[in-house]
Amino acid sequence: MLITASAASLVIIDMQTRLMPAIDNGDAVLQQCIRLAKIARLCDIPIIGTEQSPQKLGNNVEEIRLHCQKTVIKQHFDACADGLVDALPPGRTDIIIAGCEAHVCLMQTALGLLAQGCRVSVVADAIGSRDPRQKDRAIARMQAAGTRIVTVEMVAFESVRTSLHPAFRAVLKLIK
């Protein structure tokens, strides 16, 4: 049940410039997503971003865009409907998901990935909504549907698995 770095991909949902100011604790969510992306890169986990109607909501925040190997532009709230599954590297079915909004695009994408047979881990301290109650309800619903609810630190330590991992010290610096 642990996250396996060699089978994982990180999907960062809609961390867009015009959306982030409206997100409850948006700066903290952004910092956690950046930390998560840095950990993923150290552990050779591919990173895919999504952007919902970027002509209206802007592109992803630059610090997120720099870490993404691909960005899926979407109109549907569920990124799977706009090509996310095809954008994932082959054999990477252990999907770590973070971003916004927890109760809309993130939740619908998580449920869409579950329907595609993926194992989905939602990083609870790296997701946000405008209203924190919506985030809480989304976490409960996603967990009931079969997602694993994790934290950035859980992802970090499960990805390296041992203090002997070549990236352990660098990952540890990001955690502390």
C-alpha cells in the first residue's frame, strides 16, 4: 500500500495565477505543492500539471510550471476527459495528486483516475479550496471512494524508503 516512486506520477491540478488568491491558505498550499514537486523530481517521479481554461484563469504559477514535464489544458473539471491519462507515462499507475480546487477539479480528476484503474493518493496538505469546508467534504468523499489520503512527508519518505536512498539527504532538507 506504500507509494512506489518507480510506478508513480505526480499530478498538480490547476495552481493558476488568477485562482490562487481566492484559495483558503493559498500561499501554504502553493508552498506544499512546490515542496512536493521538488521531492518528486529528486525521486524521478514524472510531474504533470493541469490548467483549467487558462485564457480565463491564467497559467499555473511559474514555480509550478517549471517543475511540470507536461501540462494538460482542460475544459472539463475531470482532467481525464481532456487527455490526462494519455499524458501519464506508460506503466505509471500510482498517481499522487495535489492542487486546487479540492472539491471540484481535484476530486473529479481523482475519481476519474480511480475509474481508470489507477491507485490515487491525495496529498491533503497540498490541496485547497476557496472554502475549507468544501475541502474537508471532498477529502471524505475521495477517501470513501478509495483514494489514499497522505501528506507531503508521507510521499517523501515512501518515495525514498530508506536513509540509504541517494536522494534521502536532499529530501530530508526539504522536509525540515
